[in-house]
Amino acid sequence: MSGLSRTDVEHVAHLARLGLTDAELSLLEGQLNHILEQYMKLAELDTDAIEPTAQTIELENILREDVVVASFPVEEVLRNAPATAGGYVVSPPLLGEDSGR
């Protein structure tokens, strides 16, 4: 596989809408070609005996125990609300006065 040319790098930069200077294009050309060279080395490895993986380390969810605890009494919650009506907390309309309700 041949490396990327300066024209290739300019084209990709244009597609990505990157305004790169000549120095940046030269640097990027070298870096991208180095990455491709490293990939070609990896592609030479015999991986037939290696099982495909999507994750290299085991993942485990760390969850706390689900413990039931007493909630605040409704009266205490309503006492802390700025506005209430009929045993519920009242909030201002989200979409203005005429919110389709």
C-alpha cells in the first residue's frame, strides 16, 4: 500500500473543512503516513488463532445496594414548595401561559 500524497491530505482537509497552513499539511502528511506504516506492520501479524473481541478488559457495573428508606411526608414536601394546589406542587408553565392545556 502506498502512502498518502500531499494532494490526498489536502483533499481530506478540504472535506473536513479544515483550513490548514502549508506547515500543518506537511506535518499531517508525515503523521498520517507514519500511522499507515504502523498499521501495515500490524496487518502482517497472524491473528487466525485469536478470538475477536470488542472489549479487552472485563466490564462490571458497580451498583450500590437497593435499600428502601422512608420518604419525606407529603405535608413536609408541600410545606417547602413555593406554590401548591390540591396536594401537589405547582410550577410555572414551561411554554408560557398558553401551553395547550
